[in-house]
Amino acid sequence: MLYHHEPIWLGDEVAGYVTSGSYGHSLGAAVGLGYVHMSLLPDFPELPGEFEIEVAGVRVPTEASIRPMYDPGGKRVRD
């Protein structure tokens, strides 16, 4: 479970921190919002896939996205 201020790792460097987190019932998993230092992302807007979030001292692989992960096209609202 994510709350806030968990470190976001990119390889062996702390790339940023989670600013808020909770359980995403639509996704069926924890969801966190955070910031990553742009100097570590030379290929922006393509995000590298090696992000990890440290939760209770354990690094957990994560999926990063700059787009909404649920209903990005707003189709549920229109149906």
C-alpha cells in the first residue's frame, strides 16, 4: 500500500518520491502519484521501464505512465 513520500528508484538512484497513494479499485492495485527528476529521463516522453518504488524497505517493480491508466479516452463517461 502506498501513502506518500516513498522513494522512486531508477536503477541505483533515487529518481523522485511518491506524493500521494491509495488503492485503485478500478485497477485492482495500489496507485501512486509522484515526481521524477527530469535530468534522469533523457528520452522523455518515453519513460524507462525500470522504475521501482520502495515500500517498507522493499523495492517493488512498478509501471509508470504519463497518461491516465484507466479509461484514458473517456469512453465510460460517453457510453
